[in-house]
Amino acid sequence: MWSTDRRPALRSPPPRARSARGRRTTGDVRFVRAKKRTASSTKAEYRNWSNPTGETVREIVKGKTYVCERSFVWNSIDVGGRCAVVKLKSGELWIHSPIDLDEKTKSEIDKIGTVKHVVSPNYEHLKYAKQWKRAYPNAILWACPGLKEKKKGEIPYDKDLGETKEWKEMWIDEFEMVHWDCESILSTPFFNEVSFVHKESKCLMVTDVYWNYPEKGRFYTIKEIGWKFLMDVIYLPIYKNVLCFGEEKQKRLRERVADVERLDFDTIVPCHGTIVTGKDVKSALKKHLL
């Protein structure tokens, strides 16, 4: 409609919204804030006691080693879970103890490089192996010794680390490996774990032979404190004195600890607990197991 002086009628500008504190704010600013809230909510999704910042992927050694830290809930207790991502000299990625591969995690990992090797380092850390193989069909799925046969028909492992030495060549001789062949129940391996040192980043990746639960921390609850007590005071003696019972297994346990101590590393990246660095890092495993 036109006004009497033939000029277009001016419409009043739309009212500006007020912020929570009462200040006027434009639609653009509100949009930016909404995006920030979305980013924060993404971080909140991964935030837990072992990942208080909520990062999707965290860099440990620049350009070489990264971790994805997530909650892993067992009987309502967050026992923590950490997956290590190593960038090989070829630019391809080597994955240790894969976690749940959601869309955001996959996107961030793909920015680092192409996933080529995925390792299940013991009999327990295999829940997400099949999921990663589906996501990366061209990647090689590696099993700890005996696991490929144990899970035949269930998980499509390509290679068994106990049956082949191909890993040295295929991983471009960038790793050292120690097989913890010192524990069993009725002659059957319980974990049958293999631990790895990435030579270039000097990081030792361990799964269930070593853990480092903190005394306290952000997002730590009474359940997690109780879990630490259970693992440190009750389970650890069982591992050392029951799973490794007998003169021969005790001898092999001491030998494997010595094998690890001889390797060149300055950081321990455990699947459970906080990352260990510092001058005493070499003795941490020995103090834990012997």
C-alpha cells in the first residue's frame, strides 16, 4: 500500500531479541552463539574424567601420536577407554585398541591420514574391531596372538601377530612389540596382550597389563574411586599371583618387564587411566607389576 505522499510506506524494523542479561542482540550474533553452543555440546559428549576437555582427538606428540579418550561404562562405572592413533612415516594411520567410531570421531581421524592398520592388542579390547573394518575395508585388521582363530567367523581379522612377522615390514619397522606370554588360567591365556613402542614418538601403548587410575579428578565419582581401589588393591595381586602363578610364569613376567624396560620410550599411553610422562616413566611398569 502507498501513503498519501506517494512514497512507499516504511515498515518498522523487527524487534531485536534480548539476551539473557537484557542487552539487545542481533540475529547474526545469536546465530554465532548458537553455533558455539553446538560446538560445546559436541565437546560435552566426550567429556569425562579421562578427557575433561572433551576433545574428539588429542595430539600427544606433534604430528605423530594422537589419542581418542572416551567413557567406557561397565556396570555403571566409567572405567575409561583410550585409543591411540599413530601417524606412520608413510602418512598412513595405525590404530591401537579402537573405540566406538562415531561420525565425528571418524571425520577427525580422516583429517589426520588414511587408516591402514587397526590392532586389537588383547583378548578383551575387541568390541569395536568389526566396526572399524566396516568403516575402513582396505585397512588391515590385526589380532593379538591366538585371537584370529579364537574369533574366527565373528570378527574378520586379516592377520595374527603371533603367526607372522609381516608387521615389522608392513609397519615400516616403526614399532617394537612385547608379547605378555606370562599369564593364563588352566594353561589358557587370559589377556594374551601385546604392547608396542612407537620408536619415533617414544610412546609405549599398553592395554590391561598396566593402568594408571588417578586418586581424584574432575568428573570422578565415588564409583570411579571404588574402581581404582578394586583394581589396585584387589585385582592387581590376582594378576601377579594367580594369572602369573608358578615359577615359570613368574620368570616370564620378570623377563617381559625387562623387555619393555630395554625399549626407548618416555611416555606411557595406557588404555585405562592417565598418560604417564617424566623421569620415572621407565620404572612405572616395574613398580606396577613386580
